Amino acid sequence: MSSSTFPKGFLWGGAIAANQAEGAYLEGGKGLTTVDLLPTGKKRWEVMLGSVDSFTPINGQMYPSHEAIDFYHRYKEDIALFAEMGYKALRVSISWARIFPNGDDEKPNEAGLQFYDDLFAELLKHEIEPVVTIAHFDVPVHLVETYGSWRNRRLVHFFEMYAKTIFKRYKNKVKYWMTFNEINMLLHLPFVGAGLVFKEGDNQEEIKYQAAHHQLVASALAVKACHEIISDAKIGCMLAAGSTYPYTCNPGDVLSGMEKDRESFFFIDVQSRGEYPGYAKRFFRDNQLTIEMAEGDEALLKNHTVDYIGFSYYASRVTSTDPEVLKNITGGNVFGSVENPFLEKSEWGWTIDPKGFRITANQLYDRYQKPLFVVENGLGAVDELTPDGEVNDDYRINYLKKHLVEMSESIKDGVEILGYTSWGPIDIVSASTGEMKKRYGYIYVDKDNEGNGTLKRYKKKSFHWYKKVIETNGENL
Ligand code: BGP
């Protein structure tokens, strides 16, 4: 019997985020978070870009994260389905505002702590490892309104307090942690990545990199605390990854591709190598950005680097120096990528590039020489539930199969990968659109964009396919 490429103990599973799955947005003592203020439609993008400094009144309006798919009440049923698929791991995030409703509370909210205690216990009952994201785009609104969110250094202290609280509470249950989800998203969607709301006259670039510095320091403090409190834990960073291809072999395009990748690598260079790279210092100089750093920050960053590199992969990117080429930027992506004429796209215009997955994994491993963890990958698509409750999502099986083949090629290349938690193992709210229509799951949830539906769960065709993949440890893809 041919042995599988995937190592024994490979962490097969799925990934969700509190704000996209839980619902119960004000239940159990939870405070409002930034994501609770995101409507659907055009306004969503304006808010995500940090360009809206007043929010439509929240009470009485139902926003996508308010109910989501009610995972808060249904997690036992959903975890039983994940266990039926044979999951070894489930990536979830803790909602900061369930633990500290205002973010700067003197004491944590016990009901919030208890909820995740029960959730992790349920996972462990099914022998599923919790893989926990400490911050997945949801900042307590009070921290935005009172301190200006991550532009304010006070956030470092509040985050450290939050991280230490959950490490102490869950140290016997959770051994895999990561700090900020897609930390590089801060540059592109500043409200989503860091709760930033810009005012008239703000130097937005400087505020974004100052907020980034605060998050990088907070991340290092969390790494330090995690190693002190949970000696056998692994704590990582998390990057929205995807290698950038030059549109032509014109050296200008190649240089542009390198610089585009460095926009994202900057965060991981600091979190994994422990210092600001020279190109970042040049960028600050060339753009007259003054980043305030406190005494001791450099030593902190140097001494508390991450154990692994977590990343999401959805697509590769393309850049060019030709203004004509730059005119056809693909829709729906924040990285300003131009169309790749060699590749297909999803219904939301996201490039589909399985080989890019192997390129990206090799590039990250070559750069950091630390274990990788694929904590997001998947296909958002419009699924059709037939009258007899079937969803024949061969297109999703096809997408995932091709990506898993390339991931196995990466492992054959010598890339060490801890696990693969595909994004949205169950249909949840889409981050960019706030809609249910963009479905990723192996499990269909009966809820539409308007919030109608029974919330009933249905196993899609891909449910049975992925179950087999896990059963055979990826042997017959
Ligand atoms: C990443 C986020 C996830 C998830 C994913 C898919 O940026 O980390 O939260 O949403 O994108 O994106 P979308 O839901 O917009 O299709």
C-alpha cells in the first residue's frame, strides 16, 4: 500500500471565525465588535476601508454577524458533523468582546470564558484539536470609540491582558494558537484588520504602520506569555498569502512582484525573524513615515518570534509596471492584482491557481524555515440545494483536490506543513460580502442573504469526499 505523502498526525480539519459563525452577537455578556457594524452591500466596503467615521445605529438592525449560522447555540451538532468527517483539528477564533466586552474591562466576562471552555471541551471529546485565533478581525467597539483602536498604544496592554486571560483559562485544552488573522489585511482593509477609522487630515499610511507596529508588539507579548503559561503550546502568526507573479519578464515587473510580496512579508519578517527588515526602513524613509517605538520594543520582537507560519491561500497575484496592463485589475481582491490570462476565476472573480499554492508554500518555507500551517483554503461558490436536500458541489471537490495535490507536492519538496484547515467547512458568513450566498462548506446551511431559512444543516457531496481524504491521510486525492 503506497504510503501517503502527508505525515502521520497531519492536522486535517476546517477553519471558522467567531464573527462569521457564532451569531448571538450580544448574548452571554458579549460586547459589540467592529464586525458587528458591517452591513452588506457597498456601505460594507466603505466601512471596511476605515472611511466611515459614524456608524448607522446598530439597534434593531440585523447585520450579517448578528446571527450568522448560530454556531453559538449549535456548536455541538456542528462539531459532531466535523467529527463524522474525521477532523483532527478545528480552527476557531475567540471573540475578544466575549471575554472583555469593552476591551478595557477590569475583569473578564465569565459567561464568555465558559462558552469557549465548553466549546473546546466538546472538540476534545471528539479528539479534535482546537486551533485558536486570538483576533480574527473583531475589535471591541469601545476600544475604537475610546482609544481609536490600534492607532493607540494602549491597545497593546489590553490585548496582552486578553491573551494572558485566555492562555491561563485554556492552557490544558488548547495547544495551537495564532495571534492576528491575516495581519497584513490591516494595510488593505484597515477597519477590518485593526479597527481603524480615519479622520480628515489623517496621514493614513503612517497611522496604518503605527497600528501595525502596535499589533506586532502585541503579538510578541502574546508569544512570550503563551510560552510562559503553556509550555507545550505552539503559537504562530497568520498571513493572507499568495505569491505575486510579474506580468512579463521585464525586470521592472519582476522588481514590482518582489515589492508586492514584501508588503505582506513585512509582517511575517518581524514576527518570525524578530526585526524590521531594511526594505521596511527604506519605505518609511522614502515616504517620511515616523513610527513611534518604545524602549524595549526591539528586544521584545527579537526574543519572542513565532513557532510556525500560519497562512491563508486563495489565489496567486499578478503585478505589472505597464499602466495599460494595470487597467485590468481583477475584481474582489484587495491586493490590486491584475488578471492572469492563464487562469480561471471563481464566481467572485478570485483567481483559481492550484500550482500557485505550491509556489506560495515553497516561497514561505524557503524564507522562514519554520513549519507552515495552512489555516485557510477553499472555494466560495453559489451552491444549489436540491429538493431532496443534496448539493452536488463537484466544482468544490475539483478545486480542493487540485489544491491538495499541490500541497502534497510541496511536502515532497521538503516543505514542513503541520496541517490543513480548509476555510468554511460549514457555510458561514462571507467576510468580504457579508453574504451567505458565497458558500465554502462541506455542510450546507439553510439561510439566505436576507436571513431567511431554517438554519438546518445538509451534508454536501464534498462532505463525503473530504471524509475519505482524511480517512486515507490524503492518500487517494
Ligand atoms: C479571509 C478571512 C476569512 C474568510 C476568507 C474568505 O480573508 O480570514 O475570514 O472570510 O477570507 O473570504 P470571503 O469570506 O470574503 O470569501
